Amino acid sequence: MEFQTTYKSPLGFLNLKSDGLSVTELFFSESEFQEKNDCDVLLKCEQQLADYFAGKVIDFDLPLAPEGTEFQNKVWNELLKIPYGETITYLELAVRLGDSKSVRAVGTANGRNPLAIVIPCHRVIGAGNKLTGYAGGLDRKRWLLEHEMKHNPSKQTLF
């Protein structure tokens, strides 16, 4: 059974989906789900999103089940290791995965991340600290990075 709900964030609607045990999708949307099906894991996700947007430095503690290829899942797991308020480049991410030549594939996998914010693909930036590529739009990416850096005093804005 699939559960879904909508969370209203400072950046617009976030639609959340779950299989009842894990969060399977979290994406920006222009509209709310018409049907609201709450389940414990989605309620926990909504609370943690509220804490995130309130500026509390948190690591999301949610069971996740993103659907993707083996390579995509490797990329997404590596994204989870990027600390709050910090950024890395696509090249750095590719190097961390063991192949500096896989930058384009890493970028594509990053762009297909089905769990926005929770799997922090917004923390990956282009060479020269350029903001590039974000499924939610570059304005949202900039907002998320500035929000995290603002609430992580040891970091300074890089762009």
C-alpha cells in the first residue's frame, strides 16, 4: 500500500510518499496531493522537515527506500555523507565513488534523487563554486544552501 501526503514548506509544497515502512519519495510540487494518507513514517518525516526548516541542525533519521539502479543508490548513499551546511563538487563526488571520469553519470544520478532535502543532493555544486542543476530549481537550491550555512556558523557562503 502506498501512503502520501503534502508538506507545506517555505519553498512550496513537498509531496511525500511512503510504502508504510520507509519514505520512498519526497519532491517539490506546484500542488498538494488531493488525498491525504497519513502513516507513522510520513508523520515523522513531516516533523523532521519542520525541524529542518526551523533551523535546527539535524540529521534526518528516517527509514529510506529510494528506487533506483545500483549506481544511483551508490551515489545517493554518498550524498548522505555530506555534512549539513557543507558542499562538494560533482567531481569530488565522482572521486569519492572511485572514478573521477564518472562526473556526468554522477550528475545524472544526483538529478534523479527521489528524496529531495533528506538525501541532500542540493549540497553538490559545480566547479568554481557554481550553482548548477537542481530538480527543484536553482532558486530553491540557493535557498537550501544559504539556510544550512546560516544555521551552521562554522561555514560561510561559498557562492
